[in-house]
Amino acid sequence: MADSRYHRIDHDPKAIETLLVEFFLESYLKPPRQITIDLDVTDDLIHGNQEESFFNPYYKGYCYAPLYLFCGKHLLAAKLRASNSDPAGGAKTELQRIIKQIRARWPQVKIIVRGDSAYSREEIMAWCESEVGIDYVFGLAQNSRLLQLIQSAVGRASQEYLQKLQPVTSFLETLLTPSEELKKQASALVKNSVWYCSFDYQTTDSWSRSRRVVSKIEYSCEEVKTRFVVTSLSTKKVPPGRLYTEKYCPRGNMENNLKEQKLDVKSDRTSTHTFAGNQLRLWFSSIAYILMNAFREQCLAKTELKNATVGTIRTKLLKLGAIITFNSQRVLIAITCACPYKDIFATAYNYLSRLPHFA
């Protein structure tokens, strides 16, 4: 509270949220044709009597469960939430706010919203379907009805796998004594059979309409793995295999972004008592990540650190021993000539000094 004895910083939450998206928009020289917005949640463990702290059985501790939205490596939103909230709670509101701001600058951009099965909710999917130029690709939890609908595809995957396995097994049996162990060795030499299929599906009561579902079936000697994805993208636009591998699977890259947030810029230091204070701390770490990502993209693109994590960049490039002298006209940083990254440091500074906002 502003009248609290511990209150130190006044801030405007709406302005901060707008600024995060503005950073993203300014990173492009011209509007892209299409972007993908990823949603995910992580845990921020707490160690005290913080406001809105609850035990979460999935994360096995008292924590917050902040909602993140990314576009590639660009952070668009970091919303602190209590861990007893719905995993998709607030996702639709954040999408509406962010997409409205993006569309104000880029009215023609096509947008794909992507997330795991926590976000395949009627309200989110229906909103995307009601908007022009917005599609979605969400994971879908499997159930008995979905498994029944793919039985024919599972059978075809089984036949294909056995056709590949049989000649390898027969060949090995001519050299070695037939046994169960030999069959296992033969299966290790055969690639799993992967099939994709697409079909229309509607839940009994939670969905308002039938939607396209894509399934991945991976058949091996030991097990059958099945995954499901629900999407608004038509089969004519994206076939089942491409939709799963090219549109859905890349969402795993967001896990790396969350790791950078938590491990490298310490986004989990939400240890102040008030919930609002912890949200402000989360925004501080978010802006730190945005600045470091911009530095990586703008200044390190032609160096060996172009794909380095934020933590690696800090360790190798920023945490250097140096002598700093300054006067009214300049600041001089003298780095030892034995520094292994002095060339990268010079290159980064050269690019940084050319940026339009640097002066």
C-alpha cells in the first residue's frame, strides 16, 4: 500500500504491461507477416508468509504460478498469480490486451496462439475463432473417446512397424540363437513407426462446436505413444504431420525462455510480503530479460555468443575484472589484455554504439 511504512516505489502497472509489448514491437524494422504467441506457466517457490501463497501439489510446495506470454524469445507478459488459480486463468484477458496493442501497430499480421493442454478451453478457442486472422494450436489431453477414434491409425502403424521388424529379426536369427533378447536387439535397429491423422471431434458438453484434432501415433516394440492437438488451422493449410512438428512442437522452446527467466535473471525472487510488491519484482526481472535478449540479438548476432543464454553472456561478457576511470567527458573501462572475450566485448560495444537509441 502507498501509505505503508515499507512503501518505496510508485509504479503504473498498466504502463509497465504496455511497455513490455512496446519493446517487442520496436524490435522489428517492418511488420512481420505472421507471429506465434506462446502461453505457459511456471512456479515461483516462496519461503515465508507472502500474500496469496498456497500449496500446489503439482509443484510440491508453496509457490506462485506466474503466467508468461512469449513471441519467440520476446517476452510479452509476465502475470503473477496465486498457485491455487486455474492454469489458464487470465490467459484470455492477457491475449486480448496484447493482441489489441499489436494489431494497433500491425493491423494485417496473422497470429497463431499456442499452448499445452491447459489452454484448450472453450472460451479461449471460441474467442480466437471469432477474430479475423487469429488461429490456435493447443495440446489436448487424451481420453477414451479420442483413443477409440485413432484405432485404425494405430493398427496401420503397428503393421508398418512389424513389416520393418520382421526382416531384421529373421536375419539375426540366421546368425544367433532365437530368443526374446534377440527380438529386443532387433527392435533397437528399427526406427519407430510414426503416423499422424486428423479428424473432427467435439466434447459432450464443454465445447460449443466440432473442431479439428490432430493425433501423433508413435509405435514401437515396447509401447504406443499418442499425443493430441486441437487447432483452428484447416487440413488444406497445414497437413497433420506438419501441423504437429512445425506448428505445435516448437512451443518447447518456451521452456528455455522460462529457464533463462528463472535461473539467469532470478524471476523467482518474489520474497517480499505483498503480492503487488512481488509482481513488481517479476516485472523488474522481465525488463532485465528483455534488455539482455535485445543485447543478444542486436549486438552479439555475429559472435560466438549469438545463441548463448543470458547467464552465459553475463558470466563471459559482463562479469569481467576491469579498472574503471571516469571524468566529466568519458568513462574508460580498462580490461586486461589476457581477457579471452575482449574481441567479442569490442564487437558488442561497436554495435551498441550504433543503435539509434544509444546516443
